[in-house]
Amino acid sequence: MESDLLNVTLLSILVSGTATLLASSIAIPLGCYLGMRKFKGKELVRTVTYTLYGFPPVVAGLVLYILLSNSGPLGSLQLLFTPIAMILAQTLLVVPIVIGLTMSAVSTTSKDYTETAIILGADSWRTARTVIHEARIGIISAVMVGFGRALAEVGAVMLVGGNIQWHTRVLTTAIVLETREGNFEYGLALGAILLTIGMVFFYLMKRYQDKGMLT
Amino acid sequence: MSAIKARGISKSFGNRCVLKAIDLEVEEGDLFAIIGPSGAGKTTLLRILCSLQPPDSGTVTILGKQMSYREAEDLPLRRRMSFISQKPIAFRETVRENVAYPLRVRGIENGNEMVYHALQHVGLLDLADNLGVTLSGGELQRMAFARATVYNPEVLILDEFTAHLDPYNIKMLEDAVVSYRKEKGATVLTVTHNLFQAKRIASTTAFMLDGVIVEQNETARIFNSPADERTGSFVRGEMIF
Ligand SMILES: Nc1ncnc2c1ncn2[C@@H]1O[C@H](COP(=O)(O)OP(=O)(O)OP(=O)(O)O)[C@@H](O)[C@H]1O
Ligand SMILES: [Mg+2]
């Protein structure tokens, strides 16, 4: 029971953490680029991104399920019901959030900082670096929100992970199971662990953010 | 030779013509003031002169080189000049780091001494390790001045560099501008609402109204015997908007 609990908790952190990391490494550069560039259709990109914030996790899970199932185009990879599939599913959900929030963090600082950097003799690379650097607090927030979404999400990991004990069971899917079996207290305890992980993560990020604010 | 030469600069926003074929020439080493009411197009003109935005038509020549309004191409020229905007901003780092920024982007590694002198020049040594974003209005303007001059630009363009400041900060900044020009032989172009300031520091003054330069002359002449009736009523404070 206890080693089961540890296993479930660690897998939650691993899956959501990796998904956030993966999503951030795609979404932060993209969000910065989109935030700094002026182009036709920027508003459309923004609207689509914001709409995807609320993308239902079950639907993301379903789409991935179809792709990864034996008869699907990626079926040969044999990823369905593995932690990798779960990471992919959560990455899909986190990417739009991090793109959108990074974009607005960068856009709001962009013009003034861009002009200041240019005036002071920065080339375009340096200017971009400066703007991103100045937006770092907002970018850190984007990652925090993204991790929160991944950690709390249940529909997608349930579908593509399958909630298999020792293998793909994470905190949220374990809570579903315990509730179904009437183990409410155990379910609540799992919920408390979930909240604690979120809190510790947010606390650490906040400290990092405050440091960013000061230096 | 003229350090700044603008020929036929026009600029519209939508169907509003803000600059109407402006010609402007600032001699090397001059301290040149542009005065004029709010909305005359002064900031727009300065932004065009330092390549922050292109004109619709006309040419700008700085230190003998024509601006192309292509960012990379203008970089070497931009690095020889500086601009302090009406609302300068500090990067989220210390005052010292802010002032060192232009040196960093130029790959100048050991610029500590230059930073020290720039800070000393505007009396900011005590605040060097504070965060730029915590400075008061006057301190921020002084920081912006230090940052804009640390790399010894040959042309310095200032937009209302003492607006909303108290007499102490105004005096300090005016002294800094005047002595910078004297020590480095730099050319200074400044826009100001403060007629007394133009009188105090500028050798040449131009009066700008509704996107045209009405007249330009030695400062004393602009104030004592203006050629144009509109200049006269502006410097006497009679112009009603
Ligand atoms: N990007 C822009 N888009 C639309 N209108 C603009 C833009 N920039 C400036 N204008 C308009 O052009 C006119 C001239 O502006 P500018 O800032 O050059 O005036 P100014 O002489 O500097 O005034 P002030 O003394 O108040 O700073 C103003 O009416 C302003 O609203
Ligand atoms: Mg202005």
C-alpha cells in the first residue's frame, strides 16, 4: 500500500513535470517569437491559443488514443497505456497555455524594451534577448500555470494511460478509482498529496520569480 | 559640417499629416533646441532622426551617413548616437547594470571605469546598486542620461529630458548636458516645452508648429526678435490652443 502510494506520487510528478518541461521548451520560444513579431493574423493566433486553454483533456486524450491505438497511424510505436503516452497527452494540453501566457508577457513588455535596447545599440538578437529577459516573470508564471493544469488533469491520462497499477496510475486517476470503490478517506488523502505537490512547486517557482524580480 | 541633416521629412498617421516636409540642419557641436506646442510633431521628428521609425518621405543624414531605416544596416550609425525618450524606462536590473548595458551590447568588457564616470556625472554613485525600477522620476532621468552617454555618442538627442522634474534635478541634468557637450564636443538636439531651458542652454533654437519648422535662429534672436509673428506669440506665452 505504502510503496504503491509512493509509486503513484512519483509517477504524477514525473509525468506532469516532464510534460511541463517538454511543453515549455516548445512553447516558450514560440510564444516569445509570436509575442515579439508583428504579422497578419496575430489576433487569430491569439484567439485560437486562448480557446485551446479550455480544451477538454478527455478530448485531447481521445485524439491521442486514436493516433496511438493499434490501428492508428502511430500504433506501431506501441505507446498506448505507457507513461510516455501520458506525457504526450499532458504536453498537448500545456503547450497552448504556455504559448499564450508567454506571448502576452512578451507583448506587454515588448515595445518599450525593444526601442530602449535598439537605441542603446543592441542588434536584433540582443534586443530579443533583452525583451525575453524583461518578460521573465511572466514567463515563469506561464510555466507555473502549465504545470498546475498538467498535475490536476485526469481525463487524458486516464484514457491514454489506462490507470494501470504500478505502471500508469497517477494521483488523479487513483483518486477516481478510490472514489468508485468507496474509499473516500484514502481518496481525500491522495487529493491532499496532490495539493501539496502543487504548493511546493509554486512556492519554489515563486521564490525563483522573486529572485528574478530582484536581479 | 552638419551633424544632423533632415530633408523633406513627411509623416502621416492615418490621414493625419504630422510632419510636413521638414528640413532641419544641426551643426556639429551645436546645442540645438526645438520648442513648440504639444502635438506639433516634435517627438515624431526625433524618432525618425534616430531611426526608430521611417519617414513616409525625405532623407536623414547623420554625421555624413544617410539612414536606411533597415535595422541591421543602420546599427553602426545608431551606435554613434543616442536618444533619451520622453518616458525612459529602466531594465529590471541594478542602476549600474542598466548604465553598463550599451557597453555590454558593444562587447566592451572592462567598462567599469566608464560606468563609474557616467554615474558620477549625474550624481548616482550612491544608488548604483539599487534596482533601476525603484528610482524616482528625477533619478530615472539621470540614470537614462548616464546610460545614453556612457559610450560617448557623438550625437545626443533628448526629448523633454527634464519634464515634470524639480529645480534640483533640472539643474543637475542641464549641467550634465552642457558639460557633456563641452567635454566631448558632441552635438545635442533637445526638444523642450520649457522656454527658459532653451534660453539657458541652447545656442540655436527652432520653433515648430503643426508639423513645420516655422523658424530657426540663434536662441537670443528667437526670443528677442523673432521673424515670424507665430514664434513671437509663442515665446511671449500668448499662443492659445
Ligand atoms: N503612432 C502614432 N499613431 C497615431 N498618431 C500618432 C502616433 N504617434 C504620434 N501621433 C500623433 O501625432 C501628433 C504629434 O505627436 P508628437 O508625439 O510628435 O507630438 P509632440 O510635439 O512631441 O507633443 P508633446 O509636446 O505633447 O510631446 C499627435 O497628435 C499624436 O497623437
Ligand atoms: Mg513629444
